[in-house]
Amino acid sequence: MQRVPRRNTKPELALRQELHRRGLRYRTSTWPLPGLRCQADIVFTRAKVAVFVDGCQWHGCEEHSRLPKANTEWWAQKLAWTRERDERNNRELRRAGWLVIRVWEHDGAVEAAEAIEVAVRTRSVQSGSGGSR
């Protein structure tokens, strides 16, 4: 598990490249909320949008995640704990005024970037910042 990259994965890089191509600027691997032990993959600080690119296996994607045959009970508990942690972090970020967007690694970068761009530009206009950061 130590060899599994935590950031700069292929799906994350593809999404970041598409967002950058659209003129959006962001921070990467950033803690959006002080005191919350949660690092978002892509953060738009002015618009208060936190994007997480979730791996299918590690976050329990209904479509692609499969429990290993060895140590099945432990893996089931680990995936349940991960989903609970994700929900807790989502709740805390939303409570602080953040928009949380979760993208599965199998989602297309273009489609995901489209949804993120709309959210960031809408929130930037609403907040009066006009920027995309």
C-alpha cells in the first residue's frame, strides 16, 4: 500500500490538465479548512470549492470496487471507515461554507472539469471575487 500514490495520480493529473486548459487556477493537495485533517486534491480557495478525486478501490465505488479474497472482513471494515471519514469531512467542509465535489477515478476528465468549472465560476460570481482561485 505504500507504493500506491496518494496524489498526482493519472486521473487527477488528467483533470488538473483539463481545468488548467479551461483557464482555471487552483491549489493542489491543500487543507481547505484549518483544523480539519482533510486534504483536497484540487482547491479553489476564493470560490471555496474542494475537489476530491476518489480511487474506486480505496473509496468503495459500487461499480468497480471488489473486496480481496484474503482478509475480506478487514477490507470491508476499512472501506466502511473510509466512506464514513469522507462523509464526515464533506459535512464539516459544507458547514464551513465549502462546496465539495467528489469525482471517481473512472469519471471522464472533460465531463468532471465541466461540472467543476460551472461550480467555480458560479460561486466566484456570487461571492464577487470574479477570479477562479
